Amino acid sequence: MSTQEQAVTAHVHRDDVGARMGMWLFLFTELILFGGLFFVYSVYRFLHQTDFHVAAKSMNVFIGTTNTAILLTSSMTIALSIVALRNRKKILSLSLQGITVIFGLIFLINKYFEWTAEIHHGNYPGSPELLSQPPGHILFYGLYYVMTGLHGLHVIIGMIVIMFMMRFTIKDVITPDRIVKLEAAGLYWHLVDIIWIFLFPLFYLIT
Amino acid sequence: MAGIAETVQANGHESYLDHKGKHKGIFAWILSTDHKRIGILYLVAILSWFLVGMTLGGLIRIELLKPEGTIIGPQTYNAFFTLHGVIMLFIFVIPGIPAVFGNFFLPIMIGAEDVAFPRLNLLSWYLYMLGGILIILAIFLPGGAPDTGWTFYIPYSVRTSTNMIITLSAVFILGFSSILTGLNFITTIHRLRAPGMGWFKMPLFSWGLYATGWIQVIVTPIIGITLLLVIIERVFGVGIFDPALGGDPILFQHLFWIYSHPAVYIMAVPAMGVISEIIPTFSHRTIFGYKFIAYSSLAIALFGSLVWAHHMFAVGMSDSAEFIFSLLTFIVAIPSAIKVFNWTATLYKGSIQLDAPMLYALAFIFLFSIGGLTGIIQGALSVDIQITDTYFIVGHIHYVVFGTAGFGIFAALHYWLPKMFGKMYNMKFAKVAFWIIFTGFNILYFPFFIMGWLGMPRRSYHYLPQFQVYHVISTVGSWIMIAGILMMFYNLIKSVINGPRVTERNLWGGETLEWSVATPPPLTNFDKIPDVIDGPYEYKDNDIELEEVK
């Protein structure tokens, strides 16, 4: 019997510092994953400086700026949701998590319109219009779709994660005393935010 | 037949093998988050894949008996060497030691009940299995098995009509599994060391896993994104690696080797950790230069991540870049050499006991020295131009990867398998198998250096008749080695099934914590988390120590 009791204690073993450390390490790998793309970007930007310059002119800075503002605000709402739950305001925390997901959704909708417009202009990989342009343009748009696409995928994953956190909060799996899951989800959302902070100037503001 | 009751009696509690959890049958294994069971799940999968890889390698050797086609066509040949590389590297040696022996012994050696994230650990295994299944699909689905070589070089990996997307996804997923294992181990070592176990009281195997964990976390995402870009190239034709659209194929090679060179250290550093355990145990003497070995693992992790472009001296880089990468390549040899000197210094005046694990460990030092020194030869710029893409490099990677990671796994199997299952193998048989493997290994791979030096190109289906004699010697060597490996597996598997039961805690007289727990270890490893006072290799008088343990 004693071994079984030990087994139970072994599996509810709890180490919040360790959990946070694991999350940071994971975020670190995500940064390096995107780091590979930033590396590729910097090489081609160096080789085709003027082309990148010109190609970036067609970007819609207004939508880009709006999306930046949306993601920054959503980072704030997810941080506030953690503070709210720590202060034992469950409903407030839940609604702030919900708002974060909605912000993520608005971001994606904007992105959808942006991509549709670009594709409508013929700026997509393999299109005859793009192929007639200099290589720097082709690479700029290629990287634009790859990098913002991968980022968009992370936005979707982040939204799903936060929706799970809402479920956990409702079911009291996440409580003011056991909040590390929500914190980790918050960290992930900040990562999504910070990558966008770098993508935004690299694609919209280099004109 | 000693039953469960007897084991319980001998050890005071039931072992992890006898424990009845809430699941039954196979589910007691594939749903278990016990680090020991996960280690064994990996062990079964990894050794099965090794046999597949070995079969492919053996068939390649038979094909090369004659300068023209022998048993398979050129397309099959290309698929075989690709799969041999992919399976052996990504499925066998990269996960090999960390996933099997790291999972099983790291928590025990640092005095913990489990790894930091047991469920994540199980997820890593599922991802690993998914990667393996995708490789099987890539072989058998219409379109044909991949034929690019394990390096997936652009532009061929975009143009070939074989099942590249599945293969690349498989390696991507295997990378994800590798990252999660590394992340888990780093956190485990930081957070779960037993009270009193400071960093420099950790066994050197844990140091090796710690350094490996960092390499896995730092460089694996790069291969992930690179392979993802190749998949995107194939599907959308974005042009990132396509010169016609302004892209640069050489950039792929840089990204690929930024991961794949350090990956050599993901294979070698844990194996070095195993050797650092076996050598002091079988010399009955404390390890020489503990801190140097520990720090040299970190130094290898650091410098090993900065030498990737030495795989690309022939592609046309700037002279200064080539010079820097050549210099760094020489520098990375220093921490490796520190380890070799410390191991040999440990042997000095030790009372050496030549059991099977020790034989594999000594063979490791010998083979690693040859592999390492031939690596230095290739790090020299002028020489490298002569031997780039010849059998010299093939010989080098087999001495390094098989000679270190492969022999490290064999050494670890002989060292720890009795502890894992509480069953002993036939020692005399194991020693005979060792000598056959070791002899076969050298007959198989040493001719590679000679014919490579003379200009035999790697991955070639046809070759000039003057190389035939080397190929024939090498193929005969492969038969000897395969026979030895099959003998080794027969011996080990037989021992696990019906070998003599051992319940002695300290099988070899080791001083690390895994020898202080019951054989096989109980479910939670320790009755009470130990309070560590001594360092890991403080051999006083072994006999007295053993008395106390009993």
C-alpha cells in the first residue's frame, strides 16, 4: 500500500518555479525557430536592399499599425487577467481572457483582408505579376507570407490555449493559488506579441 | 523461479516492473508517466529501428561488392543510403542515450522521483513514435522512398518526386520530441536534485545530459524551421532557396549545418557521460579531473555550436570565413581531448576489471580518438578540399557516430540493463560478442579512410574497379560486425527473458545513486529522498561500502 500512496504523491508533485522554467525554455526554442527566419530575412535584405525598400511600399501601414495596437492591448488584457485572478476576481479574469481571444480574432480578420488584398494585386508566390518583378520583391513577399503566416499560426495556437485556460478557470483547475498554467499561457501570448513587434517594422516601416 | 513476492521480500517493496497501476496490459506501459517505463518504451523502439538501419547498411555493403550493380538498382540504392542515414541519425543515435538511459537513470542519479514534467515526457515518446511511423509511410506510400541523402540538400530535395514532404515532417516532429526531452532534463537537473547534491556532486552522466539538453534546445528549432521552409518551397514555390527567384541554396546548407553539426554532439556528449560513469566504476578509482570533464561538456556544447560551416569548405565561402571556421574546428577538439586524457588518467593505478561494459568503454576511447583525429584532418582547409565528399568523411562519421554514440549505447546497455530488469546476461558470451563487433567494426570502416584518401566518392552507385578490393574487405567486415551485434542482442534479450535474477543493489561496485536503490528500482526510486554528502566517485574501500549498503 505504501508504494501506491507514494505513487500518488509523486504525481501531484508541484513545482511552480520548475514549470515556469520549462515554459521559458520552450519560449526560447520558439524565438530560435523564428530566429532562423529573421536570419534568412537579414541575409536577403542585405543582398536586395532597394528591392525590399520598394516592395514594402505596397504594404498597408494602417492595418499593420492597427494590428500592432490590437496585439499590444491583448497582451495587456491577458496580463490583467492574471492579476485579476490573483486578486480572486474570477469573473473579471475570465472576461479579460475572453477579450484577449477576441483581440486575437480581430487580428486574424485584419490579416485575412490584408492577405486577400495582396493576393488580389497579384503579390503571391508563383503569380505571373510577381515573377516579372526583380528577385528582391519575390523574396520580400515570400518572406512576408512565410513569416506572418507562421506568426498567424502562433496566434491561432495562442487563442486555443487561452480558451483552454478559460475552461480551466471555470472548472477551478486554475485557482488564485494554482495559477501557473494561466501564467504560462500569458507568457506564450506575450511571445506572439513580441514576434509581431519585430515583424511590423521589418515589413511595414522600412519604406 | 523467483516470483514477485520474492523480489518484494528482497527489496522491501515491489519494483516498477511489478507495480500494478490503474491501466492493464500494454496500456500500463504506453500510458505510464513513470520515467523508467518511458525509458524502456524508448529502448524497444530505438533498438528495433537500429536493426532496420543496420539491415539497410548491410544491404548497401553487399551492393558495393562489385563496381556496377549487384543486388539493387540505383534508385533503390539512393533510397537505402538516405533511409540508413535518416534512421540511424534521427531515430537511433540522436534520441538514443538521452531518451533511453537519460530517462531511466537521470532522476535516480540525482536523487529525484521522476523528471520535472512526466506527462510531457510521455508526449515526447508519442511524438517520437509518430515521427517513426511517418518515416515508414514515406517508404511505402506511392511516390517512393526519399532519395536525397539524409542531408536533404537543396535543390534536389525540392525537385525529387519522392515522398519528401512526409520525410521532412517526420524529422520535424522528431526534432520537436528531442526539444521536449532536452527541456525536461534541463528543468529536472535545475529543480530536482536531492538535498546536498550541489552541481559538482552530480554524476558526470547528468552533466553530459545537461549540456546535451542545452544543445537540443538551442539548435533543434533551426532544423525545424529549415525543413519547414523546404516543405513550403515544395508546396508553394516561394523561392527562398531557389536561385531562379533570387534565393540562395547555400543558405540552406548553412541553416542545415547550424543544427546538424551540433547534433553530432547531441549524439556524442551523453555517450561521453556514460563512459565517464563506467571508467571509474570498473577502475575502482575516483574519476580524474571531475570538473574538467564537467566543464568540457559545456565547452563542447558552446564551441560545437559555432563550427557548422566546416561542412561547407568546398562550396565557396570567403577566405576569412573559412579561416575562422577552421580555427574553431581545431578549438572544439580541445575539450574532447580533455575528456580522453582524463579517462585514460583515471585508469592509471586503478584496479581495472575488464567486464563487458568496460570493454565497450575502452573501445569507445579508441574509436573516438580515431574519429576525432580524422575530424581534425578535415578541419584543415587545404586537406579538406582533397577529401570533401569522399569515403574519408564516411569513415569519419562512422567512427564518430557509431564508434561513440553507438558504442556508448552498447556500453550503457551492458552496464545498466541488469539494473533495469534485475536479470543478468552471460558475461563470457558478451565479451566474445564485443570482440567480434570491435574487429568487424574496424575491418568495415577503416578501409573507408584509405579509399576516401585515394578519391572514392561517397554515395556513389558505380565506382572505379581499383577501389573494389577496399569495398570487398569492408563488406566482409560488415558481415563480421553484424554477426557480433546479433550475438550481443541475442545475449541481452535472452537475459531479460530468462536470465538469472539479480537482486543485489550494487552490481559493479559503482558509487552513484542508482546503485543504492533496489534492483530493479522501486516505482518511486527512493523510500526517502537521499541526503547526499559525498561526491559521486569517492571510492573508499569498496568492500566496506558494499557491506554498509546491505
